[in-house]
Amino acid sequence: MHPPSTGLFTDVDDMPEFDLSTLIPAMVVAEGIHNPPLSPPHLRVAQQIGSLVEDGLRLLVFRA
């Protein structure tokens, strides 16, 4: 787990430090950020190429 501020409300356009070209449709891309939904740009990129994307909302709901 790597908890940077990437994707949090004030940093919604920040990108994590990895090569987005390595994403493929067969991947599951998950993020712990839940507000705003699908805010980190890497989640939107993953969704556009067809990867299964999970933002932090399910994590929040199931932990409650």
C-alpha cells in the first residue's frame, strides 16, 4: 500500500509515478480514494482502455 495524496480533493489531477502505457484491459486497477469518485487520472485512463476499475467507495462502504 502506498498512501500518497494523489487523487485527493486538492490534488485531483496529480498522477502516480508509474508508466500508464503498462495498463492493459485484463488488469484490475484499484484506488483507495473515494472522494471525488474516479478522481485520480490513472483510474480514468484505465477505465478508457477497458480495465476493471475500483475506486475507494467500495472500500469505504464495506469497511463501515
